[in-house]
Amino acid sequence: MLYPRVPALTRRTFLASAAAVSAGVVLPPQSDAAAGLREFRIRAGPGRAQIAPEPHGDTPIWCYDGSLPGPEIRIRLGERLRVAVENKLDEETTVHWHGLRVPNAMDGVPHLTQAPIAPGETFAYEFDAVDAGTFWYHPHHRSFEQVGRGLYGPLIVEEADPVRVDREVTWVLSDWRLTKTAEMREDFGNRHDMMHNGRVGNTVTINGRVRDVFQVRKGERIRLRLINAANARIFGLDFGNHQPAVIALDGQPVEPHAPEGGLVVLGPAMRADLILDMTADAGSRVSVIDRFYEGLEYRLVDLAYSDNPLRQAAPDWPVALPPNPLPEPDPASAVRHEVTFNGGMMGAMVMQEMGGSMGNRGEGSSGAMGGSMGNLGGTMNMMHSGGIWFINGVAAEGHVMDPMLTLAQDKSHVIAMTNATAWHHPIHLHGHSFRVISRNGKSTRHREWQDTVLMSPRERVEIAFVADNPGDWMLHCHILEHQAAGMMGVFRVA
Ligand code: C2O
Ligand code: CU
């Protein structure tokens, strides 16, 4: 199989003292000088974390403020956020505020929206929180290594009027490629990872640790904010006999619904807010299983019910979130654009299935083939150049700055995206949230707002949005090895 098994490491029971899954630390505001301004300071630098369970020792990592994940930045809708980022690494860095609709200069893309932050320097980001929801922050410079070593943290923007729950919990999910002695495998950015499914690790963590149990009480209602901070791993979480309601995706409210197919699927960078009612009996244990990769299921954690129930039945409080102020696109009048992803291992094979046999390629195609010539060109490029992944036939190299598309500002746009590869790709657009309006020609049920859409092999997805945020914005795969191997481009909104 293509995906490695998570070894027994993650299944091992460890001591009860480490059992509670804590959310990150909330930083106090450092100044209340201006009403509504919240100031934070975070330091990117080396650290250590107890990732693998004892008796393993801790693992050298890179992180923010010495903590894994980085401190939870929590503000309220409408507040202004200022974060001074100090670089204590030996290399340059930046911070990208994933999913937040920020002004272009605050987007954290090195050489595109700012100069990278040099070692020893500090850069202050400042922007208004225009949407409530579950977001996160991470470097956008050599992110396949910087994120892979532990640089990321949750960023929560609270609604003015949040849904009522007993407890709110944030789980930052990640995975690691560790040696038997819990050292970091240093093979970041290797060509095999780049060509296949990215750096999928062998040790899965919740909030930076391998977890055994998460304590709950019967009758309790929890708002669970899930953030997939892994470089490449896709999660498909099964909560057993619990019926979670998905109330937000990528921070944006969605009509509350049961997860499609019973699994909460999160590609890298994606988030989901769940309402989880604890309906099992006091004293019971219910496993949360990751079933994304068929045949490679593993237990993420057990929900461990205490002996004293909070209440006998789930509360009947409403669960729907108020919408964020996103401009509504009009797909009927929208400008349409085509974006095709190709490359990777077996790229040519997929082309063969999609567009005819390999033998046809050099012989001039029929008219019907014309539309996919760009794809074939991409595959040819792949074979002749060092590039691995392509967007509309181009593999990005070094710092991408030339826009591949210019989108008229304040107009509706539909981007029809085709995944012409044999692999999954979580495709992320900066500066905007978009509605996912169709998959393989079929309208989506919830027309969900996302900033990262997971595309299956060979899938066609249409997204729609109003390009209301001027500037140059990245579009890239959030499997960070794919991004590094060419799968990124720039959209200009002007
Ligand atoms: Cu979360 Cu361009 O990134
Ligand atoms: Cu990808």
C-alpha cells in the first residue's frame, strides 16, 4: 500500500497524568491602550517536546514560544490583532494566518507580500478579525520543514454570540516521522515524499502528544475545534456511536449536518468545528478511529467517560452558528477560469486514462482532445524538467511572483479545478474563502465555504467567490512537499 501504517507507538497506553488533552495556553493581552486592539508576541525557535509516550524521551523540535502547538491566540470577532513575531531560528521565516481574510501585506508569503524575517529580527503583523471561526498560523517559508518540525498554532476568533456548550476544546492534529528513539527523521523535502503523498509520518499527535484518553462526562456537550496541521496526512475521523454535528468548515459556519459518509475528513490545513454530545454510558470508553486510508485504521484516542454523568440526555440547545460577512458570489454571471493540476508519480498513467493512450500523444490529437493538451504538455514537462507538480502546465520554481491568473476585483469568479493526478490534493487559496459549488458536475449539498478544498484523484471541483481582496495571493497544494515541488501559483486580484 502507498500509506505507511502508524506503528504501535501510537496505540500504547501511557500514564494517566498525561491523559487530559489540554488546549494551548491563552496569552494575556499585553496592552489595552487602544480599545479592541489585542497584542501578542510569539517567538519562533528551537524547543523540545514530549511527542512520543514515555519511556521515550522528548524530541527536539522547532516551535513558537517553546510550546507545541504554539500558544492559542484567541480574540473576538471585530477585534484588531497585532502579533510581533520574533525569529530565533537559524533561518528566515514568516507567519501566514491561514484562512483569515487579511490585507495582502499581512499574508506572510516571503518575497510576495513581505521580505522574510531574518534570524534575530521581529516583524509585527496587524489586521482586523473580520470572520469568527477556527483558524491557525504557520510559517510560509520552507514550510515543508518549518511546519514539519512543529511551527504552528491555533488562532480562534470567537463569535459575538457563540453557540452554547459545556466545554470548548481545540485539537491540533499532526503527525511526525520519528526514529525508534523518538528523534526527528531528518529527511525533510526528499524527492520520494515530493513525488508521492508527501511526508506522512508514523506518529500521530493531538496537541503535540500521542494521546491515550480524553476525559468526558455523559450528557456533556463539547464544541470540538479540529485543526489538521500535518504536512501531508489526511484524517477521516470516526467518532464511534457518537453523532457529531459539523457546524463549521475551515472556520466558516455551515448548516449543521452529520459528516458525509460518517467520517470527519480533514486534509492538511483544513478545520472542522463539531458539536459532540457525550451520549455513551458513564464509565465507558469509545475510540475515535482514523479511517481515511482504507486498511490502515488506527485509534487516535479514546473518549473516556467518568463515573459521574453531567446530565442524562443531550441538551437541546441550538447549534447553528451566525454566518460571517462573506460576499455572496453569483455563479451565473461569474467569470470562469480553468485550473488543472498534474504531475506526480503515475501522472502519465492518469493522463492515459483521461485522454487516450500514451501512444496517441505525439501523433496529433483529435479535436476532442484539444482541451486536455495543456495537461499533456504538463506531463511532458514533468518528464523533461526537474519539476514534479504542475498547475496549468507550470511547475513553480523558487519564489513565484508572476500571476497565473488575474481576477477582476469585486467580481464573481468560478474556478473549475481538475485534479488530473493519481493523488489527493488539499488546494488552498489565500485571502478569500470560496464556496465549493460542485464536485464532478454535481452540486454540493451544503455549498460550504472553505479556504482549502480536498480534491480526490481525478476529481473536478468548482469553487465560487467574489474576488474582493486586492493583491497577489497564493493558490497551492497544502501537502507541503507538493507545494515545494511546484504545486503553487499566484492569483492577482486587481
Ligand atoms: Cu496554510 Cu499558503 O498556507
Ligand atoms: Cu498536492
